[in-house]
Amino acid sequence: MTQETPRSCPACCGSLPTRGEARRDVEYAPGALGEGRFAASDFKREIQVVADQFRVIRVDGEDYRHRGLPEAPEPLSNGRVEAFAEEHYGEDMIAADDFDTLCEHLSSVHPSRYRQLLSDVDVWAVKDVSTIEGQALGLRFVVLADRLYDQDVKIVASGCRSTSSSPRR
């Protein structure tokens, strides 16, 4: 096995760590790292040294998550959402929410807590779903969708289809 020569990064620790090694600056308390001496241009240059250690690999082709998925069904009417959930998943724990209320709530909860929001939920009934255009809310919904998938939560919804263009900010 050959020894890698560490590249210099004098402002933080003298050298960059070699593969399998990690270092951190212990001069400052975690909340005060760089306090009183922070220079954005130096930081940017040093981060670029770290970034140069990685390479980007492009994998062409269709996203495997899009293969073989059935077309999304038409959304239900508001009055049918909870009834449909009860008819088809009556034995499961069902949670029901209004989309606007959900959006407001998600903006007040850190995404790391979304898993707890969904604990013990098997089916999620959401009324009046609309398209999201705002980046912050969109990113929150990506995290929420991941948690829903991880916990195998079924979704029953009313509102616009996922291909609709009525915006929500």
C-alpha cells in the first residue's frame, strides 16, 4: 500500500487528512469556530482545496426511480378522501390533513423531526393538494416524501395531479 502525501491546508490544520483519516480544528469551541478572524476569501480557497479531492462521475441513462411506475391516479374529491381511506385501509392508522395547514406546519418543524410526525401513521389522507413552486417548501416536501417512502405510508389525496401547474409558494 502506498502512502499518500498530504496536501497543505495551513489555515486549518497544517495538512489535509489522508484517506480514512479526519481532522478538526480544536482551537475554538464548536459554536465559535473562526470567531474574530473569519476571512471569506481564505475560507473559499481552503474549501476549494478540499473539493479538489473529489471527482464527479456522470451516469447517463434514465433515472432508475422512474422505470416501471404506473401513472398516478386521478385525485379524489375532498369529500371522498377520508371515506376512501376508511373503505380501503380501515384497519390501518389513518391521518388526515388539509394541504395548506400542512404546509404551514412543515415550515415550523425542522425536517429532522418529520419521521416523528409520521410515527404510527399507515395511511395519510391529504385534501386540496396543489403544486409547489417555492424552493424552501419544495425541499421540505422532498424530505417528507423520503420519510413517507421509508415508512411505507400510503397516500390518498384530493386536489391537483402531480403534472398540474397551479403554483403554491
